[in-house]
Amino acid sequence: MRPISNFRKVVLALALLCASNAIAGVTIHYKGKAHSATAVQQALRVARDIADRNGWKVEDASLAYTTALRRIDEKAVSYSGSLAGIRIMPAPMSEPLDLQFGSDFVFQDRIKTQFAGAETHIRVIELLRALKPYLVEFRVNDESEYWITGRRADVERAIKTNNETIEIMKKFRPGSRGPEKSKNGRIADLILAPER
């Protein structure tokens, strides 16, 4: 991956400014399916142990019954049923790492780590890798490409590029703000000020 020139950063920032009211930062998207109910419990135990070793806050995120929409093979699919899971908070400026398995043993979500730094991003990837033995299906889309390359420099470059883009966009639209964390733990990279 080659570095992005300042000119390209400005062009990217302007394109994003025109296209949306918020941009997506360095995020890890994940989805998978466990072997069995036993594998679900084992995966959650491993995740909790890793979170505890890292000093991360862990909460029970199991639900007796819920309805939700999932994206499976690019289609919205409704789900109704129980969830077995935990919510891990890796860092104050990270989104939560939600691991919630449905009664079909499927789980999926995303976690933005951009504002928590490269080390948090890498440790989240390590936690996700530790779940692989309990899963029959597992896909990870890591916007920094660390999942594939294992290179810390890729995470650092992705974070730096995204943060620089946000700052450029703030200059082009004074009064814009971000990052901003909502009560549900999601982070908006940039909230654009109204056009004048």
C-alpha cells in the first residue's frame, strides 16, 4: 500500500465532504458461525479471558429474546430469537466489541478502533483470531488490512490517513466536529456543520 499524497488527501476529503455527513474510520467488520452451542460458550469464554488479560471492561450481552436485521450475503435478513454474548470495551475511544451469537450460532458486527490507536486495533484482531477454532465460518474485513498483512505499519498508516482526512474536512467546513461518541458506544468520525 503506497502513501497518499497531500493532494490526494485533499481530493479525498472534498469527495467525502460532498458525499456524506459522516465518514467511516478504521473499522473491523466481522461475522461468523460457531460449530455448536458448546463452541459458542467456549468462544465467549476465550474472548472474556483475553479481555480480562487486556484490562478491558466486559459486560453480559445475552438476551432472552430480540428481533434484529442481519446482513447475510449482502441481503437484509430478519432474526428473532435469543442471543448469547458479551460486550467488550477495549478503550474509551473505541466502539464496543459485541460478540452476540444467535440461536443459529451466527454472530456479526463491527468495531471502530481508529480513535483508540494501533495497539487497541491489533489486540482486537488478536482476540478475533483466537475465536477461529470455534467457528465453521468466519469473515473479517479489516479496513487497515492488518488482518491480512499482520503489519503494524498498515494500521498506523490507516489511522493517520483517516485522522488527517477528518482534519482537512474540518478546515473546509468550519464548525464541523468529531470524533463524537454516542450513548450506544458508536463513534461518528465527523459531524459536518451546516453549509452556509
